[in-house]
Amino acid sequence: MIPEPLIADLPTWVLIWSPRIVTAFFLFAFGACVGSFLNVVAYRLPEGRSVVSPPSRCPKCGWGLSWHENLPIIGWILLRGRCRRCRESISIQYPSIELLVAILFSVTYFAFFWPPADTWMTDIGGSWWTRSQLAGAWPAYLVMVTLVSGLVAATLVDARTFLIPAGITTTMTVVAVGGWLLQGLLPTRISDPTLFPLPLADWTTILITLGGLLGTIVACQLLRSGKIRRSFADYDDYVKEDDPLAEYPHGRREMRHELAFLLPILLGGLIGWGLAVVISIETTPPRVLGILGAVLLGWFVGGGLVWGVRILGTLGFGREAMGMGDVHLLAAIGAALGWVDPIRIFFLAPFLALGWIAVSRLIARLVRRQGRELPYGPHLAAATLVVIFARPFVDELQRALFNPPG
């Protein structure tokens, strides 16, 4: 324990920044461990293997890694990027992902809780985060780092397999719902509800979203019982492994099954709206219910945007437009960020996709190789990171586009 006289003699910046640096270092190490786990998820989940057992081992010869060789980032450096047994190279992807997630955990901490005063960074999170600090907003921080971790995992898998496993998006959604509800149960000294990171829902929105949630449960039960047929159930009968993904000839027909699934959800929402009109509650909802309604609304808006494009695009072109993984991904993002940001992400992602195509084609011409094609999921993930960490610029762009001067 440092004596009080010595503490008093320390410079002010040391007293202020030392606890923050220690916390950031801990979060960096924790993020590196999460990144190590995401490497396992990205490698094993598409193959239907357990992400827990067996322990980490060389992907070439199966040699089990010792505890110090399995340390995130450090283990790869100790091994010099090669297996100790077979001497085959170990992909640099592993330490790169560990480092990326570690940086994201630390950057999220500083950007939301300790942004430099009077800079554009102060508007990334807002005053609720800086006033709450990590001790009072740790469930919300957990939601945010789970979101960015899920985006990394979804990008890794989608870029390689053109599929986003439901396990990733389900985890993101469950943590978002549970984390925000837990945040709502914690005591707070911030009485102004407009400062909360999510736009809190009123009674009408709460009843509509709860009705939609009940309709979703009913639709899932109908699907499991076979009363609603799963869309594209005969996909493998028409599209072989090496065929283009869009070769399935009955896309329009399959939209009937997806519309049948959506019908109970829409009816549930309408029933909720009808109840809100009949009951007409004038009081302000409890904080936890307002948060629940905000999370559910973000979930429905995010998923509904992509699902609407999927249905309309498939009906229009006769080929499957966007995948259900993209629907689940933006729905999970909406659950974490609320209903406004998924709309921004939805419209920003196509521009990032066009930018990727232009850059990849230019690089392909320079190196005389075929450009790397990416599915849409990574572009949604990139747009989400832009909206989160460049929020002041996104806000300014939105004002310039929709509220021009004069």
C-alpha cells in the first residue's frame, strides 16, 4: 500500500490516468482471451464441432498446446509462428484476431468512459457513459464488447463460408437483452431518461413489441411442429456444392413460407397496438419495461429491414436476395444499439460494399490476381463499427443530408 504522503506528491495526471490505464490493460488482456476463443469459434462452429472440447491444438498435426503456448498473442510469438512438433506454420490470423479484439475492448472503454474533453470523441457515447463510469455501466459495456466480438466472429465465418451461424447472432441477442435489462435494474443517479443510450419505449411501443415477441414464439412453434414449412428446405436438391449460390430456381415460391412465418409476428404487433389504443395508459412506463421495449424494437427494426429487402428482392429477381444470417445479424445489432442505428447501418453498408469492390478490383489488377469476393455480412459489421466509433461524423453527415442549411 502506497503511503498517503507519497500519493499526495504524485503528479495529477498520474493520479487520474493510472487507474484508467490499469483497467484498460486488464480489458486488453481479457479481450485477447476473447479473441482467442473467437478463433476457435470461427474454425470449429461451421464444421459443427464443439468450441469447448478438445483443447486448442495444432490444426495440422493435432499436437496439444501447453498453457504458455496457448497464451493469446504471446503464445504465437513464443512458438515463432510454427508448431513445436511438426514445424508447420501457424496462421498469423490467430494473433491478429486476438490483438484486434483486445484493442476493441480497450478502445471501447476509453471511447465511452474516458474520451478527451472538448473533442469529437466526447460525442461517441454521450454523457450517460462518462457520468456512469464502468462501475455503474458494466452491463452496458458488456453488451457493447459482446456486440463487437460477435461482429468479428460473424465476419470471420461469413467471409470463409458465406454463412453466419445462428449461434453467434443468438448469443449477441441474448447478451443484449440480458445486459440492458440488468443495466435497468441497477441504481442510477442519472434521472434524465433522454440521456440513456437507448431511446426508451413508451407504453404503445412496449405493447406492440411484446405482441410481436409473442407472435415470434408462436411462429417458431409452428415451424418446429411442421405446420409452417422451412423455406429453401430442398435447396440441396437443386444446388450442388460447386454451383453458384443463386442457382436455386424457386426463390419466389419459398417467400410464401417466409411470409407465413411473419404473419403471426405481424398479428401479434397489431394486437399489441390495439391493446395500447383501448387501454390508453397515460403514466410513464417503469424504466426496465422502457428498456425492454427499446431492445425489442431495435431487434424487430434491424431484422425487419433486411428481411424486407430479402423478400422483395427475391420476389423481384426470382433468386434468393440476401441471407437469413444477415437478417439475424442486423436484428442482433438492433437489440444492442436500439432502433435508430440499424437504419443508419443499413444505408451505410452498401457504400462500404461498393468501396470494397472498387479497392479489391484495383488491387487485383495491380497484383494480377482475382479479387476477393465478400458476402454482405462483413459490410454490415464494418458499417456497425463506423456508426459506433465515428458517431459524431455519422451524426453530422445525417444532419447535412436530411437537414440542409437554408
